[in-house]
Amino acid sequence: MTATTPATTPASTPEPKPFHDVEEYVALPRVSGLALSTDGRRLVTAVATLDAKRTAYVTALWEVDPSGGRPARRLTRSAKGESSAAFMPSGDLLFTSARPDPELREAAADEPAPALWLLPADGAEARVVADRAAGFGGVRVATDAGVVLLDSDVLPRALDDADDERLRKARTDKKVGAILHTGYPVRYWDHDLGPAEPHLFAATVSADLIATRAGDPDPRLELRDVTPLVGRALTEQAAAISPDGRTVVAGWSVPLARGEQRSRLVAIEIATSERRILVDDPDADLGSPIVSPDGRWVAYSRETLAAPDSAPRVELWVVGLDGSGARQLAAGWDRWPHGAIWAPDSASLLVLADDDGRGPVFRVDLRTASVARLTSDDAVFSDLQVSPDGSTLYALRASYVAPAHPVRIDLAAAASSGRPVAATPLPAPAPAPALPGRLTEIETTAADGSRVRSWLALPDDASPTHPAPLLLWIHGGPLGSWNAWSWRWNPWLLVARGYAVLLPDPALSTGYGQAFVERGWGSWGGAPFTDLMAATDAAIARPDIDAARTAAMGGSFGGYMANWVAGHTDRFRAIVTHASLWALDQFGPTTDVSYYWQREMTAEMADENSPHRHVGKIVTPMLVVHGDKDYRVPISEGLRLWYDLVSRSGLAADDDGVTPHRFLYFPGENHWVLSPQHAIIWYQVVEAFLAQHVLGDAAPRLPELLG
């Protein structure tokens, strides 16, 4: 076993310690997203903070100095918040917001939908330039033309915008929520699909639109639906616009027999709405397209369709905008690329990939398909933005040492030295919070000889004379990695309570190669479980860990593993299982995208790997947590788990109905429990449950708002 300390450090270290008070923690500002102006002089990010009632987050746009010389400054302020920032070639900033507009006609609903706003580069006040009753989602801009591409929903029976607004208002006024489905799926993650269908709208932002005169009404964009009669083909699909503003490239869902579907790549001419198939691959899902700056190429993601005996593979491909020359890049690279952007010269792509508990930036050469690592940080990067001359990359950097914050990466230095470089923090809108402990890295060897590595977060005072109790925290996915800061699943709140938190990457984790994923494919209770136990053994062998006081916790697939652990070992004093899979024969047909899981989950696999079959062996107190609006892991999983625990487990309710198990239920929450007030209760209940069973507290304090 070895241990190392990551080199990444917070951008700053202020005195307050919010991890000791969960209410202070949820109030910390949260940075997300980046947008760079076409001239490279302006960089904008979004910062979420609590609203006045402290029951929701509101996002504002902030400008960050790309040179690092000036402090960040706030650009927008409203009670409704702003998002989807995108720069026009003119330097004007577009964004979406549901903030009130003095000139907006009478709204069709009590709550206005997000409109498209323009914040002029000259500092004039922001104003609405487009609105629809359905509102707008994503905003994309053609870098060489004044063309904007917008996401917005359309009711299938609507004849035009006015009719769409009439129908929406009628449904609202009549309180009609019914949806008649003719195909599958019917919902996704935490929202219902239909009756509205996603469309793409395009418009040209002319100089006349930007320049207004006193007394004149504000002009509006002339929106054109470039995807009429689209059905649900664009549901949960990404789209990109060519630099000249003439062509849209998008993922396109294709319905198949028996409730299956896959996605192809299509090109749509904005002027005519003419659609052509760019790439169609019956063995893969295609998506995440981006068009090269010279307009010749489209880079896209290809994910092979899984089978019971083979996990998916994620690959980076390119194809000509005319549909010719499709080929894989970096075919020998044993990582899963994502988040790609083009270099300005169209000669290479800058991509991200999980890698050994990190998420570096890589360059993939278009001609040679070679891969070079560009960053040396022990961190994960996201939201890549490259300067017009290609010498500098901007990104958000996150790790377990610091939440997402903007950084600058010297691509020229990396190219000249031939070695990865460390990113330079930029003045951020929000300072990094001071941590209540330290982070280290451990690894061990599984029974089959595979290397298993983990992050370990330790209290400052953990030592051989003061060993810390251990909390094994299992990640979800299952195709994922514990490699970056999470506001929802944050180990430092438990570290502040004195726990050491172990964050292992067992079989099925990404960033260790395809063979490491395949080790657990179709056998969730096999290598993933034994890897977790091996990682736990490595942690408790440390003199600063108390091997007698341990607990396990996980959410989603991590909750599945927590359930499996509960039925296969009594080594832990307590287990917390959040939004967890319990009965696989029930989960497979009721989750939101059953066809995806059925590719792996045969009847035999479900029977062999279902935790519910081992409920009688569970002798560890369990805290079950579930939200009713969870469509990925339906509430039926939590309800069945709870009944099985109180009726059939080794700690079933006694003659007086008493059991040490607990069920924390959120009627209005989804898979993640996102609202601040419920996140507070989540952490408080988890802490109390662990304190009772791991630390031996006799009467844990529970939130009074639980009633």
C-alpha cells in the first residue's frame, strides 16, 4: 500500500470553517459554466447562491479577468437568476432568465418562462430579445456569424407560436397534466417527457437589433423553427451550430422494436430545415457533436451498445460535415474521452477523460490521432474554452481539495516543453472554503491482482494516538469515479465530525481502462464488492484509522452496493443507502430508461446480483433514504427495501414494532435531494444515525423540522 498527497491546492484559504455547520455549508457560493468572448478578452461564469428565503439557489453571471489581473465582477442581478451565457461575435452577451420584463406581453402562466436577454458590450442595460411561452433552454452562437440557436419546447398540436401559447394556457387554467404516450420512454431522471417536444429555433442577431433608439420599442428576434415535425427525436440530445451559422448538427433519437432506441447524427440546414443523416451506426449511440472552426469536420462521441457480456466503449470520432470520412481518433487510447472542443486551427481537439482518480486535459491530433496529456494537476477539469490564438485554455478545475474555480492553462508552454503543465487559478467570484482535514491517496491489490486506488479524507487530528472512525463512501454510476468535488456528496462534512472518509474506485469505475470496467460488468456483486472490501482493509490497516468503528454509505449504484454489502458482511456498525437499487427484477422494468439497463441486466444477472435475495442476512442497522420524484431509481425500490428490512431482515421489527432501521423519505425530492432545506436535513439525519451506531451516542439529536 502506498500513500501520496495531491498537489492541487485551493485558490485561497479564508478563516471560516463552514463544514462544521451544514447550514453555512449549503450557503457557500457555487461556480459553474464558462463562456469566452470570440476575441478572448472576456470570460463569464455563473455563481449560484441562496435566495432570500434560503430554500432555493439563484444563479448570477460574473465576469472573470482572463489575464488574472482584476477581481471578478458581477454582471447580472435578479431574483429569478440568469443562465446559459453565450457571447455574440460582436461581444454582446446573451443569456436566459425568467426575470420580469417591462415590455413583455401578459404571461400565459403565473410564473414567466425564461426569455432570451441581451447584455450589450457597451455596458447598456440588459433587455429581452426573444421570448416564447415555453421559454428557452440552451443557447449556442455561430462564432463567425450573428446566428443564435435556441432550445425550446413545442406542443405537438400547436399550429404556430400563438397556438402553442394558447394551448399551454388552457392546460394551466384547466389544471390538466395528463399525457398520452405512444412510445417509450415516458420520463427521464426527474421529469416527465411530453406532451411538449424539444425543438431547435434559429435567429439572426442583426446590428439593428442591438442598436435601439429612445422611445422605440425594443426589437425582437425573428425565430424560425428549424426542426418542425421533429417528434421526440431531440429529447436529451445535444446540438451544435457551424461557425458560418448555416448548419446544425445534432444527435437524433431513433425508436426501435421492443422499447429500445439509439441515436444517430444528423445535419440540418437552417435556411430550409432540410435534414440529412450524417452518421448512422446500428451498433452505437452517437452524440455530443461539435463543428470545427473551419467548418469542415464534426467531432462526436460514439458509445457502443452494451451487451450482457460486454460493457460499452466510449470513443472519439470525426466525420466531414458533408458526411464523408468518418473515422475514430486515438483508437489505442484506453480511456473514455468527453467534453471535447476544437483548437482554433482545426488541427486538433482538446478533450477530457477520467484518468486514475483525476480528469486531465488531453490534446488529440486530427492528422496523427496521437494523444498528449496537457495538465499535471491532481484535479478534474471541465467547461473548456480556448483563446482565439490557441495559446491559452480556460477551464473550471475541481478536486477534493477545492470546488470548481476558473483557471488558465498555458498551452504554448505545454507544447514547447512537451510536458504537462499546472493550471493557474484566476481571481474567482467565490473563494475556496477552508477544509477541516487533509486529503491523501491509498491503493491496494485485489485478489485477482488488480490495483484498486482510493482517496482518503482525514480529520486534522487523526493519528495513531487518536485514530478516526472510518466511513466507506461508495460512488454511483456505476460507470464513474470519485475524482472531483461534489456539493451534494461532500466528504468534508463528515470529516468535520471526526470521521475519515474513504472514496474508493472499485471495478466498473472509469479512468482505469476498459478491462477494469469489464471486471464488474454483469457481476455487480463480484469484483466491485471484493474491491470495496480490499480498499476498506487497506484503510483500517493504517494506524490513524479506528478499525473497530466503521460504517458504509452510498447513493444510486453506490446505494445498491451498500445494500449488497449489508447482506454479505457484518463488519460495519451502520449502513446508509440513498436512492438505492434493491430488487433488480423490479428495478429493470420500472426505471426511466429500461432498455439501457436491460442490455446488461439479463434475468440471470438480476437474480444472481439482486441484494433483496440476501435480506435475511442483514444484521447491520440501515438508514434508507429516497425521494418520491426519483425516476432513475423509482420510489418502489425504497418502499420495498424498507418493508423487507422491517419484516424479513436479521433486525426486523420486534413484537412491539421496534427496529433500529430508519427510513428518511422526501415526497418532493428526486434522485439527488437538491433543495437546500432538504439537503440540510439529509446531512443532519445521516450524521445522527452514524453518531448513534458508530460513535455510540445514546440519544442522537434530530432536526426539529422533521416534526
